[in-house]
Amino acid sequence: MNHSSKPGMSFHLGTNHLHGVARFDQIRIDTLVSLVAGWADPDIRDEVIESLDSLAEIVRSPRAEGELDAALEQVEDVSGMETAQVEVSIPNVRRLLAELVEVERVLSRFSSGRRAA
């Protein structure tokens, strides 16, 4: 369960307490907004649709190594998507650090006595 004061940008334990979960919803939001903006632009709409159709075909069928990455990159390029990143303010850096430290504290129970640097 995610007890963060800002669940959309957080670190928390996985349901089985054997892994951590990083959540950055802003990346998904920015991705969808970029995609829809491209879709809505009549000058590039056909290219966006073609790139999505190509991606759909690749996802539905067996594919060669690198084919999925290339199709995803094509959608990103055609839609004018930015790099998948989130700016994090100083207060959020401190909050995220505290959340990550708590996740690490629980997960380290399963280590062989060594803590990773």
C-alpha cells in the first residue's frame, strides 16, 4: 500500500514486500498529452495514426529484436514527445528520499547482511 502524501510521485513497497515500486504519473500524463496533441494536429495526424497502427501490429505479432523499440521511437518522434523525465523540487526530493530509505529498510531484511552502497 502506498502511504505517500503524493502517491503519483512516490516510492513504496510492492505488495509482497520483496520489491520497491517507483511511481511517476507525470510521465504517463505527459506522454498521453503529447500523443493526443499530435493526433489533434491535422498536419501530422495521419503520421501519428500510421505510427500507432505499425506499433499495434508489432505488439500483436512475433517481432525481431529491436523492432518494438524502433516502433515506439517512431511514435515518440512523430508525436513530438519529450524525454521521459520529471522535474523534482527540493521538498519532493527530501520526501522521496525518506520514502526510498523506508523501502530499503524493509527490503534489506532479506539481504545477506550486506547493504548495497
